[in-house]
Amino acid sequence: MTKGKINIFKPYLDVELQYKGGKSASEIDTGGKPLYKLSSNENILGSSPKALAAIREHVKTLNIYPANKDTELRAALADFYGGDMTSEHFMGTPSGSEALEIIIRAFLGEELEVIVSNPAFMPYIMFSKKQGGKVIDIPLLAPDYALNVDEMLAAVTDKTRLIFLTSPNNPTGSYIPKADLDRLIYGLPDHVVVVYDEVYFQYADAPDFTTALPYIKEGKNVIGLNSFSKAYGLAGMRIGYAYSTPRIIKYISQLYKPFLLNTLAHKAAIAALGDTAFIEKTVKTVLREKAYLYKELDKLPIKYWKSQGNFILMKPEMNDLEFESKMQSEGVMVRPVAGFGAPGCVRVTIGNRKSSKAFIAGLKVILG
Ligand SMILES: Cc1ncc(COP(=O)(O)O)c(C=O)c1O
């Protein structure tokens, strides 16, 4: 045996690296004034009523273990997507974040590389590093956060396993036009898997926006990542899914643990998929409020970016944390996103007319 000290801690795990989520509303004391939580891209209209009904129905069965597998959700997703998609194309996960973690565990390890484009959802980097992976950042391009397709292709090596793309992107609100995505996906070698995070896809209305679906149907190494946290209003339930070729889904499903989905989340997701009316109402509200907010923001001295998501990225003249704290005093929670690779920037969630008015009123006060 080796004499001396053997380090039992993996060096890449033995570092402080945690995701700092937005504050919850209960942490804020407004002295009784109303508080608008516009800091985590949630659905201000609430949750899908069909999902809530399913939760109420199944709450009586909580003494019984949930289904061992995600079979029912897979079947519901295959039905929802229709066409050539089958149960073998889907995997249910306890949130989009968990899907990310499963994919990273499945494909990354020490010595292997992953490409991201900052500003981006910070867990891509955090989870990859915790798996020992090397993170290569090819930043989005100024002025409007376009994907740097040429540099991404040039950054691919024999060790590259994953590329993270997000469209619409959190926190910038930018999206990847189909022509750019085609150029990247068709230009990649077969040993690279694209993780295409589309958790805000319902809100996108650009004519050349696309989901991962056409590439997956073609058999490309692409994994679509989705969540019920956003438009379906089920952030507190923790439920999401990944979809890809049957070969990739079969492989990542090796990491599926028994009883992984709790009964309420599983049933709520299936019911939510059938709640077209709620999604339509949500999207209509967000698009209407987005137009209102653009109109009001145009009158104010603040830089902002047009968004394909249910949120808007801004760059105030003042310090981001000071801006957050001042907006909070005005009853509006916003999110500084320096941790997502956008220093000095702040993101606000698009809600309903009441929240839009509160936000603009607060902004007018603090911008003088
Ligand atoms: C781009 C993006 N991907 C994935 C997620 C994960 O969502 P959840 O873990 O709530 O399903 C989020 C949540 O904020 C996100 O913004």
C-alpha cells in the first residue's frame, strides 16, 4: 500500500460550486405591500387546472409507491408529439435540471469536454464540472447574443461529447435561427451529442424558430430537453423530460432509478399535456404583455433585449444588485444574472398586466 496520505476527495467535486436560485417570495418582507415575483420565469397565471385536478385526485394514493417506471408519461408524450414519435423516444425526469444531470452523467467524465455558450443557464457548467468534465465556453456574439457557429465547430475535439444549446435562451431571450442550427448540427462529427434546451419553446414566435424535433426524427445525435416548470406552471412539482433517438434514450435510461417520478408529478404532467387551453391563455398573455413592456421600456433610459421567452434581459446603468434591491423596495423581485455569464444584467419575468404595471412603475421610480 502507498505510504502517506491518499486523497479520498475527487478534486473536481471538492470545490464550492452551487446553483444560487432566485429568492422565494417568503424571504422578502414588504411590510404588507403586494410583491410581484418576477425573478424565476414562472407562470404568473398559476398552474394548469387539469394538472391541479389530477393532483387532487391522486393525493389519496400517496401511501402507495409510484409507478416503478415512466411508462405512462412516455406514452402520453408519444401521443402528444404524434407522427413517428414513440414511447422509446422519451424519458420522464424529475425536472429539466434532473434531465440535464442524467445526460451529463451519461456522457461526460474526466478528460472529456463539453461546449457551452455564455450567457447560459448556469447548471450546464456546474453539473459538467462536478462530473469532471472540461468546459469550453464559446460566448454568444454581441450585440444580440447570436450563436458563434464557426467557433463552436472549430472547438470540437475528439474529447468533445456534449454541446449545450438553449433556444429561447435564458437569460438573454435570444433564439437560434434554424439556418444556424442546421449549420452546426450537420457540421458536427458523430461523437458529439447536442443537448437542445427548449424549456421556453411555447413562447417563441419567430418564424425560423425550431424545436429539436426535426433533427431527432432524422436520427441526429440531438437530445431535446423540456420541463413542466415554465408554461405549464408546475415548477413546484419538479417534472420534465428528455427526448431523442431511441438509441440515446435507451442509453441514458440506464440511469433511471426505480420510482424516480413521484405519483403527483407524474400524473400532473400527463394531465398538463392535455391542457391546450391553459397553454394558449398563458402564451397569449405573455405575448400581449411583452408588447406592452417593450412599448414602456422604449420610453425609459434602460438597455434591454427583445426576447423569445417569457422574460426580458436588461442592463441598468446602476449596479445590478442595487437595482435588484431598489426594485424589491418597489414590490418587484427581479433577477441579477451575473452568475449566468451576463455581468451587470438583470432579468425580469413577463407576467400579467398587474405585474407589468408594477414593474414599469417601480422602474420609473428608481430610474428617476
Ligand atoms: C434554460 C433552462 N433550462 C432548464 C431549466 C430547468 O427547469 P426545471 O429544473 O425547473 O425543470 C431552466 C429553469 O430555469 C432553464 O431556464
